[in-house]
Amino acid sequence: MLDPVPVEVGPNRLNALLGVPEEPVGLVIFAHGSGSGRLSPRNNHVAAALRRMGLATLLLDLLTRAEERDRANVFDIQLLATRLVEATDWAGAAARIDALPIGYFGSSTGAGAALAAAAHLGDRIGAVVSRGGRPDLAGPALAEVRAPTLLIVGSLDGPVIDMNNAAARHLQCVKEITIVEGAGHLFEEPGTLDEVIRHAGRWFLTHLSAEK
């Protein structure tokens, strides 16, 4: 399997890493949370595992370096969602991945952005997975999401469990909440990130492969 290659995505030329396995069944676009990005070891570990399952991956920085210096941008869900929409448009015109069904993998604030973008794009998004995310930040857009949505939360991440449960009540799509036992917010505990991969892979393969 080829290593991911650097690409520039969309009108803002966002830095990204694109990895495409042989005969991919779908594309997963990552939406990172604050303080993270395309070079995050955890995100790259997850992306590599998804590629082994037959899913192409796009890890991108939703903000430019100049924009990252303004902390308000990191929590601007509408701005981040707009960047995800631009990345989705870019993927739809890119060689080798243009025909693939698309899913979003969001973490922390990126989960809110992923759900807001999914609400905007409707049937163009086939699945959403949130890892330790803040889906509540999508606000009223939650009720407009059509993509099947999996919310993964660590059992030690009490406040975020509550936020995910509250957000799930507003989702009108196919939805599931999975609690990973012994995991904190960042899933740094032994074996917990592999549990995230197992659940996320199941969700994406079920819902993206069904679109082909």
C-alpha cells in the first residue's frame, strides 16, 4: 500500500495528506479538533487502519497557518464546516477518488463541524463518525443531518458523554452511541484507540460500501 501523499485542497489550498488503497470502497475525510492536524500520530494511526480496510483517507488542516493564530477560528464551527464542504467538492473532482462515497471522521470540535457540513450536503455524505467529539456544537443543524452517525465516547469522559447524549436526541438520522470502556477524552489508554478503529471501520464499511 502506498504511503499518503501531500496535497493542497480547495480554494484555500489547505494542507492535507491523501491516502488511497487499491480498489477503495469509500473516502473518509478527517475533521480534527483544536490543537490537532494532519500530522497527528493518533489520527494517522486511525487513517492507516482504515486504509487497510479499503477506505481512502484525507487528513487535512481546516485552517491555514495564519488563521490558526487566531484562536477564535479554532472554535468557529461554521468556518470549519465550510472548509469541509470545500474539501468534499475538491474530492469530487480529484482523480481516483472522484466517484467514491464520502464519510466524515470528526474529533473534538471537528465533530461539530463534520455534522454541520453533513447537514448542509445532505445525501452527498454517506456516514459520520465522531471520536470524543462535540456534536452539540453543530446546534440546530443536528436535526438536518441525514448521514448515519456514530458517536464514540470514552467511559471516563463524563461531561462529553452527556453532551453526546444530548446531541443524539436531536439527530433524526440512523444513529448510535458507543462507549469505549476505560477510555478518556483522547483515547490514550492501551487498546482504546484500536476499539475506536474497530467501531469506526464497521460504521464506514457498512454505510459507505452500501452506496456503491
